[in-house]
Amino acid sequence: MKSAPYFRALIGSALAACATAPQPAGAMHVGTACEEESAQICGAGDLPRVTNREWAQTEIGRFVERAVTGTVAVAVDPATHAITLLSRCHLPGAYTEVRTRRGNGRLWATNRVLLLPGEVDRVACDEATHAVVAFARAAATGATGAVSFSGVLVPLPCPPVTDSGLARGCVGSGLPGPARVARAKAIMKKLKAAHIETAAVTDVLHVYALAPDDELALGFLYRMPADTECTLLAHARWLTAQYRTTGVPGGKQVTSLLPPDDPSRPVDKPVLDAELGDRSCLHHPVFRKCFPGLAVPVDEPRRCWEPAVGRAAPSPGAPSDGKGAATKP
């Protein structure tokens, strides 16, 4: 039986190389506090975004209402790149507001950046391709009062590659398991030939999204060979630790989720809690440094970030006063 220790072994050679060749902070290990450089950068890379250029003010208002109930799903059209809000698709997780600097906008992040295949409702979310994992908004200056908005999208996982049908509700929609594995392997081959600083974060996450229970894809996600931040890496390693790989007759390997009560499952959960920030980046807001000019977080020297709490909810889009605000979007 192989589980989290097995996936850790997959990156042994990479760790050895790291000892002799400089690597971007957070590329090969999970940071635990603010001194980690990767906790201070935007690690979203080339991940797609939805902004007030794609969505009218009414659609942003609908999104804000939907965000109160949990992580929001959207559908990205691969041909037109149009982004559609999916109100009936409910994803696990909840947004926590991050305290921002005085005069800045407001910023939220979800505690569930990467999801397991079984956590996506394939009926209600049959059109969904991405989750909005972090977003910021602020009231614009001027008479219109229009809201500036930006959200970072992460691809949702397809069904397990062992499913016999065609995938629905993911970036591999319409493809059977073997075709999705082949596409994931092609991406991995391309990224292995690239330097870590040029590897696309989107490509790495597409490998997992296409083949979420494939042994090689999970090992690749664990290694996260892209220049990103420690929070995304922490979520990747937490997720891969949910799986084990076992041998079956014929010499094949089958990867499956560990039972809920299996002691091999990680005890630490992806909860956004500033008090736990020095334990793992799993407790930090993802992509909090990705909204310069719109919402800039306040850094707390000991805990790295602060939640926004303690005030009555301001009017929609109102900027933060730097003293904390209600977490309702």
C-alpha cells in the first residue's frame, strides 16, 4: 500500500537537486510563517480571472449574494472565454474576509482551494469548470458608484478516470478517462521540460483536474513544479494525502481515496485561522497578494494575515477602513 509517504518519495530527486541549485521559495516545500517568501507573493500565475470587464454590475451583485453560501462555481467557455455564474452549483468551503489596508477594497478567500472529485455534484454542477477561490472588490470613485471586481479561478476536478462515462462539469468535459489521462500526461511532459519559473500554474492544476485519481497526476500535483505560493502548495499536498495506491491482479496500480476514518489521513484541515498560521500555509488565505491596487492585505508580523472582523457590514463595494470589517461579502 502506498499513500502520502509514497507521494513524498516521488520528489526525492527534486529535493536533492534543490540542495545544489537555487529554487523559488515555496516550490519544493510548504512554508509555515510570514518569513517564507512564497507567503508574500501572488502565486496565481496565469490562472484565469473574472473581473468587472467580463461581468456587469448586476452579475457581480449576484455573485456576492451567492458567495455568502459557499465557494462559487463558474463555467468558462473554452471557445469564447465567456464566464457564467452557476447559482445552482454549490461547492464545499466558505469565504473568509482578509483585513485590508485603509482606503483599499475588500478581499475574500475560500478555505477549499482544491476539491476532491466526489465533492462536486455532477448533476447540479454539470456545466461548472472552475471555482472562484479568491476575490476582491471596491467601490469606484465618481458618480456611478460602480464596483471594481476581480476573482481568481481554479479548475474543478473531473470525475475519476476509472468512471466509464464521458466527463461532465470540468475542463475535460466530453472526454473519457483514458483520453483525459493522455492529455494530462502530455501536459506533464511539457512541464518537465520547462524551467520552474516559466511553468504555468494553470497547466499544473489542469493535470490534476483532468485525472484527479491518477497516480502520476497526484504525484505531479504534490510536487507542484511551478513558481507559486505556499498556500496553494499546502492545499495540493493536503489533497494528495487523501489517496493511497494499491496493487491489483495483473500488476496494475489503482489509486483510491482513503476511508474517512483511516489514520493515514492528515489531521490538519484547511481552515482559515490566523492563529494557526505558523503551523502551516494551509491556514493562510490563498492568493491574498494578487489584487494590488484593488485590495491590499494588512500584514500582521506574527500571524502573517488578519481576518476582517468587528464592524457592521458596509454598503456593497465600500472600501475597508483598515480596522476590519464584517466577513459577509
